[in-house]
Amino acid sequence: MIKVAVVGASGYTGVELLRILVNHPEVEICCVTSRQHEGLPISEVFPSLHGFCDLVCEVLDVASIAARVDVVFTALPHKSAMEVVPGFLAAGCKVIDLSADYRLKDQAVYEHWYQAHSSPELFAEAVYGLPELYRDQLTDARLIANPGCYPTSIILALAPLLKAGLIDPGSLIVDSKSGTSGAGRGVKQGTLYCEVNEGFKAYGIASHRHTPEIEQELANLTEEDISLSFTPHLLPINRGILSTCYAGLMQKKTTAELLELYYDFYADEVFVRVMPGNDLPNVAFVRGTNFCDVGLVSDQKTGRVIVVSAIDNLVKGAAGQAVQNMNVACGFAENQGLKIVPIFP
Amino acid sequence: MIKVAVVGASGYTGVELLRILVNHPEVEICCVTSRQHEGLPISEVFPSLHGFCDLVCEVLDVASIAARVDVVFTALPHKSAMEVVPGFLAAGCKVIDLSADYRLKDQAVYEHWYQAHSSPELFAEAVYGLPELYRDQLTDARLIANPGCYPTSIILALAPLLKAGLIDPGSLIVDSKSGTSGAGRGVKQGTLYCEVNEGFKAYGIASHRHTPEIEQELANLTEEDISLSFTPHLLPINRGILSTCYAGLMQKKTTAELLELYYDFYADEVFVRVMPGNDLPNVAFVRGTNFCDVGLVSDQKTGRVIVVSAIDNLVKGAAGQAVQNMNVACGFAENQGLKIVPIFP
Amino acid sequence: MIKVAVVGASGYTGVELLRILVNHPEVEICCVTSRQHEGLPISEVFPSLHGFCDLVCEVLDVASIAARVDVVFTALPHKSAMEVVPGFLAAGCKVIDLSADYRLKDQAVYEHWYQAHSSPELFAEAVYGLPELYRDQLTDARLIANPGCYPTSIILALAPLLKAGLIDPGSLIVDSKSGTSGAGRGVKQGTLYCEVNEGFKAYGIASHRHTPEIEQELANLTEEDISLSFTPHLLPINRGILSTCYAGLMQKKTTAELLELYYDFYADEVFVRVMPGNDLPNVAFVRGTNFCDVGLVSDQKTGRVIVVSAIDNLVKGAAGQAVQNMNVACGFAENQGLKIVPIFP
Amino acid sequence: MIKVAVVGASGYTGVELLRILVNHPEVEICCVTSRQHEGLPISEVFPSLHGFCDLVCEVLDVASIAARVDVVFTALPHKSAMEVVPGFLAAGCKVIDLSADYRLKDQAVYEHWYQAHSSPELFAEAVYGLPELYRDQLTDARLIANPGCYPTSIILALAPLLKAGLIDPGSLIVDSKSGTSGAGRGVKQGTLYCEVNEGFKAYGIASHRHTPEIEQELANLTEEDISLSFTPHLLPINRGILSTCYAGLMQKKTTAELLELYYDFYADEVFVRVMPGNDLPNVAFVRGTNFCDVGLVSDQKTGRVIVVSAIDNLVKGAAGQAVQNMNVACGFAENQGLKIVPIFP
């Protein structure tokens, strides 16, 4: 049994962490923070939590929190995270950071896409929290950089092909579509109901901040630099990311042969479901869960493979993966607290 | 540990039963039936179930199934249910019937609203499966008539007031709104995406088949016959029923006084959450769970009380309540397998 | 050909006024105002308008605008409207005010529900802009108080019954459901996509500000005071209001008899469509148009009539009705610019 | 003034044709056909049409219809169309066929993707109804093959680049997303509300029947064969297609330079709106209209251009383009009946 804090609990990632953690048999939630809702029970901020978690929101005080917990989930915006993470580490807590602040390994790249970083000395220690690729390093990690939602969906879709050297790294094009919860709970005109509903658009073409994170991790899987085209879109649904990935095959391979490769690659993974035959993923079938569903088609006509992956951006793309990382880092069964069946419809 | 069958597994109620039962620690699912999908794994019918339940759909054979299981959930349309329920009972199974076939106590009323009934002799034995009102009788029940979705939301909303004799039974008006999963998975033009999305309508005004069920159960709570106005509407959401109930108060009572009555009435109920203060239920905050959230306002100007309740029609309105009934009837903790946190957003 | 200004053009009512007015053969749009977007073409605020209206947003200057136009549509929040309406009138403009500021006839009632009023002397002159009831007075009106969206849907639903003295005014209960555009384009957490989508709730029970407006207008149709129960709900759709109205019949009348009454009452109305037979309105079938569709059922069992009406809250509930009022007040054909076919699906 | 028939009026394309045609000043609608709804007024099939078009549905009788009308819109499934089109032509009608039956020029290609064709002799005469590319040939056309929805969005997005020889034809990848009305009004489980809502998936990867149509038309714009990767997806919205197109640039060009090319190419086109600066299309801003909005980004990092286009699949992707074609073929102003402002929100 460990004690945890959820720092930044009033966003969608925060409430999702709580939804999962309240039923985790090895976890006691001891603290939730929210500047905006200080003094209010978190179950008034999110009536869904009534009876499950009625803790009162605190302001964020590193020393006070560190004295009470073993593991801290920081669900803060980038920049805010780096202001508190070193303090929690110094006080002896494990930190699972859901912001972008410790995901990139190259300070210059971080500072080009975000802003100046105040603790780049932690980059080397931070483990990129994708257990399917970094399980060994996560076992002893003090600081886990929880991956971005888009990167998770894309890296898992492409890892087997890149690792096997089957695709041309220069040919990668990824067209992703995300549900609106990915834009957070902050009030913005662009995420008002009437602006999103019955609409669909691309945004941040060739300029989205997840691009260097995706490129860093894909490059780690091969021996070449990666420069991909990445286009995110905004879907009128609450949850879910579907990534459609295009790559030129360097050898002729059938769909069946490529699926075989995926079955092997993910044979021991409890959270990656490779779709049988010609089935393709649908975000509806992973809703509320930590699964990444993957399907693919080898197109003989164009010599390309098209890989499609689906995740719930708030679970495998954020809170669920954070709990999976905690499980690995704390020695619990990897799917502890995460045996959730997708809710359909 | 008991063995169960889900008969009629390919509808939305069927998949919801499976979603809940696969994680129930006292249950082994031994059989799923679907005429349409005979021979197909249920996880191909519902890819959400991959890895959780990969049983192959059988055709419905009472003798064969009864030999293998202790409890049968019949998730069939009315009329189809009555064709198999007596056989399962005769073979020694407990039956939890999710159809309308055993909910009404008066054969003439049943046959007026539905059609001829082939086993009315079971009406006396069948227990109406609303544990909040009939827990004692459910303990030994062989045949449980799982309530309708609208009735569940309405009876729980009005029970405290009727029991306390505070409202005029002749004044009852209930305006209910249901998500589209309530219409089932059968293909009909009226439930196509483009017909429902961005639309909203009433249907079955003064003629919906749940009316006699609601009236029967409300009458049981008071000493008078009940004749209510009930208007269902179709909501463009997947899940959820919100019922807005209007009743004339026979004594002046403040909102606070009436809330007190509700807190007392439901003090020991784990699945009814009375909203604090002026909060009102939202179907979004019960999604995926067995909760019934209730809020109310006493309107001094008109002398009426307005009670609002929210449930997930597939859970407390169907599959979840069925499992709750099974828990009571089999002596398990009432919330076993149902400690689900609402998924929001 | 008249010259018009749309004051407060950057809200949903503003863009809807422009959508209708740009195709109105008798209208030239000369001015749009928006403090927030001063200097920006309105077609950058609303890309839907590209090529139709590329006027640059001005700040609101009464004198400058009054010098250029004949008719002013004020699409401002209440209180902001009263600050400019008297000036426009004094400068010789006709004003069609879409706020609540001139709808109520009783200053005390206004000030109880809203705040102090700075020009109550205009109450007597302001004509309530529901042409189906006040067409004669609108012909010469200088100041038209465009009705609220809920009141429009409710008054048109109940007028024939109240006028005919067929229902008990003390029995009125109205359960209304509105699309989210009714909450405006201002940024609020409550109207974020993820807060509204897949949700449904009541709000403002027994306390919504449209209540006195509805009661005032219904009382005008009968000889008694009206005190109704009015419950609004928030629908996860962009546009549309459906009102379900319950009233006790004072004489036995069949559905067919009551429909006959409605056909007669609305025989000459181009924007009220009484549904044939047992058909009931659906907001989907009035989308984008100035129609109010009405259907009803007489329930012999309870002695009540249930009337259902559907409008598009941004058209018959706001911008369309404002243009209809302009047409009447300026002597144009009443449906000029409003011969819009509903967009389905 | 011409007389027209809408053959196959009970689908979403049919009702959309009627929505547009009832307000067309040069058109009299004389006949609507629907086998399923024979004898029923079309306004009972689609209550949106009440008061606009109350014609009774006929069964399809070529001779009877041809005797009464000048132009026939065939809104039938492929194969059904070819059974009646030759008859209408022989009887002297102009035919605008919205099916796929006359779009392809190569019989072998048609028969590979569809089935045997009974009137391939008409292929040479049929004009592909994309006025932006084939206006001259449309002027005298007897038989117009109205383009598919996906092809329209893609061809208009890529035509300027291909015509200018700026992109590598072998590099084309198109990722398209369509609203659900594109799947038609036929009842299928896959388009039920609960199956589509809150879901998102790809389908028909590397195998969609629009592929050869797109390739044929793109090849016409360049001198090379085209073999593109085309992936359609199903969006949980009623209307709209967004196509995101990726192509390798053969010369370095900035976004501004490429936009200039587009402005020039479409300078005289009333229905193509090239977005200014960095703006990108959103299907919400073309809803209900015949516009194709186009935006683009030149990505220096990858050397690719990403072009995004948005149309309403039922208008520019079907009924609106059909009316535009009729206008061209009949000598009316090209935007007659199509001066519709997008409905937002």
C-alpha cells in the first residue's frame, strides 16, 4: 500500500487519475491539489466522484505534500511542472509527471518548442514512461516522464515496423485525430460545445509540439533521424485518439505477414491489442481503458503500409499510462487497477 | 462462485451485462447466446470485449444451458422471454429476466399493453427487482423481474414523497428523456445516426408501455391508485435517463426539509446519491455506473415539488440492476462487481 | 431597401442575423459592431460569412451608427441594451432589441428578476415582438422587444388553448429543453464541449428569468393570472428548443378536436406548422428556419392535454423572429428573407 | 423555367436536392419517386419539407416521367441508375446522375470495382460534372456524371498543384473523413446512432471504390498515371468531408507562394474559397452550402505540402453540385439557387 498525491486534480487528467486510483488496491490517495478550487471537496468539482473521493482540494505545497506521500502525480501544464518536480524528488518522492517537461532528452529541442528549462540536469535521469519500450528502466525510476497522448498512439503503432527495419523512415506521415478532452478543461472559445460539435478541422499542421517527442522516440527505434509529417485534428467526441500512419515498405510484405510481426512484438503486452485479420480499431472500443488497439493494411498497389491505432487519450494517453508506470515502478502487477472493460456504447 | 449464462448477449443490454460480469469476483460466465451470431466469438460481435470474454455465441437451448449454470440473465425482447423463462426455472436455475414479461402483477393489464401471456401463474412468484424497495423478497427469489429503465428512474425519484404521503397522487407528471441505447441495437431507420443526432423529440405520449409498470409500483407506495402523465423523449446521447417529476405538495415544505426526507429514506442505500443543496443530477455524472442521482426543488410559488433523477439506462436501468439483484439473491455484497466510478467526461 | 446595423454581431445571435440578412432582398447591412473584435472583418470572426459579409467590426457609437441606418438590431446582453436603445430611438432609428430589457411591462417585475432599469418610460411603447399575437401593433412600432427563445416556444404552444378557455391556467407545467447555442458564445466552463456532450441536466428550476415573461404573455391570453412551473434543460445539440407543455383540460376534447382548434388558430400563419394526426415535432425538422412546429395529444386517462412545440432557438427564438418583426414593421412580406427550408439531416 | 424530376427522393441526397430545388427560381419540381414510400407525400417522409414540397411519391416509370420533365436527377444506388438512365436520355431528357455509374471512362476499371455495365457506350458522352474543371463540356451535356463526394473534395484540393507540376504524383496520400450522411439512409447496424456516436474509425483502407475515380481525374490534370493512398474515415457528425492531402513538393515553395497559386487558379470560381493566411478549413463553416474551402501549409522540414479541403458531402459532394451542373447545362447563372450562407453553429 502506497500513499499518493494528485497535483493538479481539477483538470480532465486529474479526475481520470482519481477515477482509476480510487479502485486501485495498493493505493491510498492522500492529497489532491487545485489552486482554483482550494477548500472545496474534489467531489463537488466533479460530482462523478461523490462517495469515491471526497478529499478537500489543497493548494500546492511541496514540503507538506512530500511529507505525506510516496508517489506524486503531477498533472500540471508544462512549465508549472518543472517548478515543483525537483522539490518532490529532493524530498524523496517518486514523481510521475504528466506534463511535457521531462519527455525530451535534448535541452535545445525542448527550449525551441517550449521555453527555458530550469532543471535540465534531470533529463538524463527521467525515464520516458512507455512501459512497452522502457519497462526495464522504469523499474527503478524516480522520475517518470509520462508520454504525450499523440506520441503514445503513434509510437506503439510504428515500433514493430521501425524496429524490424521494414519501412523507410523518410516516408512517415501520420494523420491523427483527437477527442476534445485533449484540449483540457480550461475555458477557451475554441472548445465551446457549439464550436466543436458538428465540426471537424486540422490544427497545428507541421508545428504541433508533440512532433519532436514523436521524432525522438521513433529515432530511438531505428538508426536514423526521423522527420515526419504529423497532422493533428480535433474530433467532436469526448475521448479517443485515432492515428492513421503511412509508411513506404522497403520489402514487399502482405498484411498477414505484417500482422504476424505485430503479434510477436506485442505478444507479452497486456495493453496492446493487435486486431485480427482485416479488423480495424475504433476509438469506441477502447473507451475508458488503457488499451491501444492496432490494425494495419499492406497496400500492394502503392507499396505502403497503413497502420491505424486507437487509444483513449485520457487513459493510455495520460492517466492510465501513469498508473501503469506507477505499477511498474512500485513492483505491482502491471495491470493492477487497470482491468477496466471498455464501455460500449 | 456461481456459473451464469447471458441469454440474448448481442444487444446493448447483453454487452453491458458482460462488461460488468467479467470483473465480478463471484461469477463465472459459462454461456452467451445469440441466434444471429451463432458460432462467432462474442468479442467479434463487440470488439470492446477482446481479451475479457471470448466465448462463442450459442443458440438458445434451455436444457443444455440449464445443465451448466446456476443463474440465467434473459436479455430478450418481451414475449421471447416468456418462452424460455419457465423452462429455466423448472430446470432449477435462478432467472433474472430483463424483459417486461414478469414485471406486471395483473394479467389483464399485461395483455392490454403487450400480448397474451403464456405463464401468468409465475406473476405471483416473480419479485420486482428494485432492491431499494423489495430487498427482503429478493433474498430468496427464483424469478426476478428486472425493472424497466424509465420506471427505475421514476420510482426512486418519487418513493420518499409518496411513502410519506406528502404529494397528491393525482397531480403526478413525469417528463423523461432517454439516451438512444434504450432503443436497442436492432436496425431501425429511427435510430440511425443522422436521424437522432442534432434532433430531439417526444414519443409515445400517453401511450408508452412503461406507464402501467410505473403506476403499479407507485400505487404500492401509497394507498391510492395512480394515474400519471408520462412523456418519454429521445436524447442524442448514448446512455442516460433524466426524469423530471412534478407533483403538488399537500403540505408546505422547503427544499431543505424535503432533502432531509430523502437523505433519511436512502441513508443505507449504496446506489442512490441524493444531491447536496441546490445541486441537480446530470446523466454525465452517473455514466457507466449503477447510481441513481436525485435532486429536488420545492417551488413555493406553485406549491409543487420538482424531483429530478439521473441513471445510466444500461446500468441501473438494466444490466447493473440485474447484477445488483443477483448479488442480493445469491447473498453477495450488494455492490460486488458494481464499484464502478462514473466515467467523466 | 433599408439600411440596417447589427449591434453585438460577434455572438451566435449576431452571426445568425447576418446569415439571414445578407440574403434579404430589401436590406443592406451597413454596420456590424463588436468591441472584442474591433477592426477585424466579421468574416474572420465567423469564416462561414466569407464572401457574404466582410464588413469590419466597429465599436458601438450610437450617433455614428444612427446617422447611417434605418433599423438597428441590438443583439446585446440585457442591461447593455438599455444603455443604447434610447439613443437609437431618439436619433430616429427603429430598434429591434433582442435582449430582455423591454419585454416586461411591469418595472417592478423587471427589477426583481434583472436589475434597475434606466428607461422604464419605454415599456409602454415597446411592442412584444410575437407577430402571431401582436401583428397589428408591430406595424407602426419604433421599439420592438424581441421575445425570449423559451417564451416563443411556449406561448405559441399554448395560445390557442388559453384563448379558447379550454385549460385550467393553474395547472400549467412546461418542461423545456434547449440546445447549447442558447447559452451564448461567451466562454464558460459549463458550455465547454466535454461538459455538455453526452450529458443532460435541468437548470434554473423554478427560478429561470424567462418565467415572468412567459407568465405575462400567457396571462394576456386569458383573464387570469398565470403561475406556471417552468423547467429548462440543456440539450447536447447546437440548435433547437422543444417544449413539452402539460395542462388540465376543463372540458373533454379529443386530440382531433384540439388539432382542429390549432389549425384554425394558425390558419393564416406562415411560420407555425401544426403537425398532422399523431405526428409530433422534432427540433431536427425546423433547423435553420423560422418555423414553430406544434403537435399535441389529448390524454383521456388523465384529462390532460400535452402540447409539444419545436423551434430553432437562434431563428424563431431570436434572429429569424427579429427579421420577421422587421418585415412587419417595415411593410415587407412577412416571410421575406425567411423562406428557408429546414436543413435535414 | 424548367421541369425536373428527382428520382430516388427518399434518401439523404434526395431530400437535399429538394431542399435546394424548391427555392430555385428557374425550376419547377414535377415528380419525386420512391418505391418504398409510394403514395405518401414526400413531406411525410421528410417533415422538414412540409409546406415546401408536398408531392406524392411515385414509383419510377421512365416513360411517364420523361413525358413531363426536362431534367432528371437520378439519386439512385449504382447499378439501379444504369437501368433507367439510357431510357431517360432516349426520351429526350437531360440526366444528372448522382450514382457512380457514368463517372469512370474505362469499362474494365468500372467492372473491376463495381459490376458489369449495361450501357458502356454512354461513357464517352457522359461529362464528369465538376464545373471547375469541365465547365465547357457541361454546357451542352445530355448526361452528366455527378462526382463522388470524396473525389470532389480531393480533386479540388490538388488540382492547382498537379496542373502546375509542382508535386510528385507518386507521393500522394489522402486521409479523408466523412460525416455519416455519406453512408445513406438505408438501415444498417453500422450507422446506428450508438455505433457511430463517440466513435471514430477508418474503413475501406486501400480498397474504397472512390479510388479509381480520384485517380482518373487526378491523372487528367498531369501527364502521369496516379496511384494514391486513400483512407476514408467515419466522422460522428451529420454532414461534411475534410480531406487532408499530403504531397512531396518538387521545388521549394513557401505557403504564401502556394496560396498565390491557388488564388489565381480559383480566382473566378464562386464555390471555391481559398482560406487566407494560416487559416484552415472546418467542415462547420461550409455546412449546408456548395462551397469547397481550401487551406494549405508548406512544410519546409519535410519538403511536403499539406492541403486541407472541406465540403458538405450532401451539397458540393452531391445535391448542390448537381444543381450547379444543371445551372451550367441549362444556361442559368451558376450559383442560381445556391446562394446559401453556411449555417453556424
